[in-house]
Amino acid sequence: MLSLFSTLGGLLISGLPSVLGFFQDKSDKAHELELAKMQTERELQMLERGYVAQAKMEEIRTDQVMMQTDAEMTKAAYEHDAKVLAKAAPWASTFVATVRPMVTYLFVAELFVINVGIGIYVFNHPGVINSIDDLLRISDEIFSDDEMAMLGGIIGYWFGSRGWSKK
């Protein structure tokens, strides 16, 4: 339970810059909402007049603007990180760059070692598992839902976000 609270605490602390960025983005979002309202009104007016092709062109243009805005926000975030790390000591920048990969390596290595250990134990003690139900019951106790959720989050972070950023 303590590890769950410490993990959640670490996640909350790491999300502090995002919370601060939320307040900064509030006015941007209000402006985007106003633009979306104006665009919706314009689309309705065009549909009333029968300009379906023009509406499609406006939709494509809006998608392009949204993609460009997203790219600019990502670029600004990277530039901010670069400015912060430029002022930091070299060891601090190296440490920041290695924290996430090292946590990932350690967590995946832990899962691998546990799987190998279970396999060796089961192979050397054939009476422990008499059916597939016994194996599933033991696996459910060893690999809790919380641990699998953390692994899913790690894999999603490293591999899931890459597909989105390439589009």
C-alpha cells in the first residue's frame, strides 16, 4: 500500500509542470473554443446555402490548423525543457535523461526474473502445479493488477506515443 502511495506521489509531483502549464493554456483553450463556435456557425450557414464542398474544404483547413498548433505546442515544450536543462549541471541533465529508461529497464528485468524464477521452481517441484488452474491462480497472485497496470503504462508511454507523434 505504501508503494502505491509513493508511486502516486511521484506521479503527482512529476505532473506539477503540467498543472502549471494547464493554467497557462487556459486562455489558449478559451480562444480555440471561440474559434470552434465561430466555425460551427459558419458551417451551419454554408450547409443552409448548399455549400457542402466548401464545408469539406473548411474541415480540411481546420484539421491542418489543429495539426500545426499541436506541432508548435510540442516544439515549445521541447524548447522549454532545453532551456531548463541548459542552466542545469551536466550531471543533472544526464540524470534526467536516464531516469525513465532506467526505471523501465529495472521494471521489465524484474518481471523477467520473476517469470524465470517461477519456471525454474515449477520445473523442480512438479507437484506444485497439477492443473492450468493452479498455474493461473499462482500467476494472479504474483502479478497483481497494479503491477500489470504499471507495465501497461510503461509500454504505452514508450511505444504508444511514438505512433501518434509520427502521424
